[in-house]
Amino acid sequence: MPRRYELTWHSARTCWKKYHNGRHYYLAKGKCRGKSDQAGYGLALEEWHWLKERIEHRPNGSQLRAVSMPAGDYALPMATAWDRLAGLPTTAKLVELRERKVEDLIGVLLGHDYVRAQAGQISMKDFANRKSALQDFRLFAAKHSHVEMSGNDGMLLSDYRIQLIYMTNPTKPEHKADQISGHTVRRRLREVKRLYTWAWEQTVIDSLPRTLNRQFTNVDTKRPDPRYFSPDQVRTLFDAASQRTKLYIALALNCGYRQTDISTLANEDVDWTAGVIDRPRHKTGMKQRHKLWSVTLDLLKAERAGTKGPVLLSETGHGLYRESLAGEGAKARLVHIDVIGLAFNRVLDKLDMNGSFRMLRNSGANEIAKKYQESPELTDAYLAHTEKRMRKHYADRHYDLLFSALDHLNTIFRLK
């Protein structure tokens, strides 16, 4: 089945790129709102086809100079009518914030993050995490009667850091309700550092506190301790589920999918004859290919919503997993609808079992890791991770071995 994407998304430059004859070509720069912007991808693809034709017809040995696609070949964006637009986010109001109030500065920065989230530059969940972290610092500063931000806030930042670390101590039962993980501490400290750096770049503060060094966000975190379902537990869950929920379970085990992966699965990604899904993972952009078990393919065909667009939709015709922001600017809050997670949790409640939908993916990866201990890259290919040991073209060369690993999973879980 042909690849869905001819180009590769380059997040650092927020554009698409193509590697051709030993050289990278960056396309539609400044015209893409994110990886999911199909209009931006269309511009990049059209630009690449135009550029490729000129590369192939250049004289032998000559170098192609940096060129731009002429305006006659496609419609260039017109200059923005700034005089007709109102209410756009701006840093001009920072001139009015010379009092450097922490609360006001956080509000402006979150307002910018809100616009980025709405434009697809960051995820809705990223915005919610940033807001939570900055609001925590705002409350801490207010508790200590620290209203204004300055370059002399070193003691305040040191106190905030050490108190966050203190709350990770599991031996303090009196603070059990407030206990947080090392990952949460690190995320909050990174956001505080981003806030001060941004304020300094906008010349709101004259200097950065000296405590904002490399060690400020260096916090020890525990190694992940993933939880799994045993094969017997998986079969019990599968037998107790409805047909639609059986499909969710099968896709999670067969393909290592989470809710977003299932919700964004498109008809164009599936070779219905060969029973193979070929697509980039929604979260990482890594190419992945999975051979479907017969039970997975049969359920997918039975629950298929149509021949175009998303394979699966809710009863109301919407996506199975959706995120949105209610409200505007710094006051916006994350709202997400997870049809898949709710359906799976109903099965857990019915059986009086503990767990989460994510544990299905972990269970499949665990069984592959145990069976193929000499090939740890197989687990990364199954999960579509962007691990350093995952070579760029690993999957292209070793899909036959990955398919064997999927056959092994089929014999372990024995879904019927």
C-alpha cells in the first residue's frame, strides 16, 4: 500500500521536508500551521513536485541554487489586512506591565500559548499542562507576598524548587494528599524558567535570576514502572466487552494503539485486502506498520463507519477522542471526550478490575520484550517510539520480524 505521506514533518522549523539525493529540502516554510494542516501539506507537496522537476532537468554536475517557486505556479498568501483585524494577541501591552506583576505576566504568556494551541502549534493538553504549572507558581508567589517579578528573585525560586522536591518525599504521610512526582516537579520548574526567560526577552525584567541555571530543572525522576494485564486478564476483559469495545482492545494489543491512534485511524491507512495498517503514528510521526490478526480485521470491517475519512466514529458521528479549550486566553480550560476510555472503564467496573486502557499497549510491548530479548528495537517498532536506538529505516528492513512478533502476540492472547 502506498505511503500516506510523501514528505516528512520537521517540527523544529514548522514545515515539511524532503530528503533527496543526499540533501534536505525544506518546503512551505512559514505556511504550515502544524502537521495536521492539510492545506499546508498540499502547498509543500506542490512545491516539492515543482522543485523536483527542476532538479531532474538541471545540467549534470550543476548545483541547484536556492530558489522559490514563482507566484504564477501557485497562489502566494497576500499581505495580512492588519487594519481590519482586532483583538489579536500582542506583547505591546507589556509596556503597561512595568510593575512586573507575576499574575499579569502569566496571563499574557498563557494568552500567547492559547493562540498557539488554537492554531495547532501545541496540543490542547500541552496548553493545559503549562497553565497548571504557571498557576501553581502564581499561588506560591502570592502566598509569600511576592507580587512583582525581577532579576533578584533567586531566593524565591530556590524556595519554590526545594518545596516542590520536598513534596515528592513518600515518607511524609502528613503530606500524602499533596504528594507529586518528580516529573511534575520538573515540568513546573521548566515552565517557571520559561516565564522568566520570556519576561527577560521582552525587557520586562533587566536580568535573569542566577538560580535559573542548568541545575534548576535537574530533578531526579523515578524510572517508569509500567503496569500490565496478564494474558488471562486480557481474555477475561475481551470476553466481557461489547463488539465495539472488543475492537478497541484488539487494536490496542495488535498495533500498540492508544485512544488517539484509534480515533485518527483513516481508511487510507488500511490495506483491507492484505490486512495491514501502514501509517505514521499520530503522536511521534514515526512510520509504523502492523499486520492485523483475523479477529482484529473482522471487527474493524464490521464497525467501519464508511469508505473515506476516519474508520471509526461515535454514535453521533464525531471522533472517538476529542480535545478542545473552553473559554479564551489564560482562562481557557481543557475539555476532552474519550469514548474509548469510557467504554473500557465500563468493562473494568463490570469485572471489578483495576487498570487503564494504556495497560493494553504496555501488555503487548511486555510480551514482545520477553520473547525477543536480543532485539529490543522490535518493541520500539511496535510502539512507534522515537528512541535513539530506533534507526530511521529500521522498520522498512525488518517488518517481517515485527510481523512475526505480532503473530507471537496472537498466540499469547488468543482473542476470539
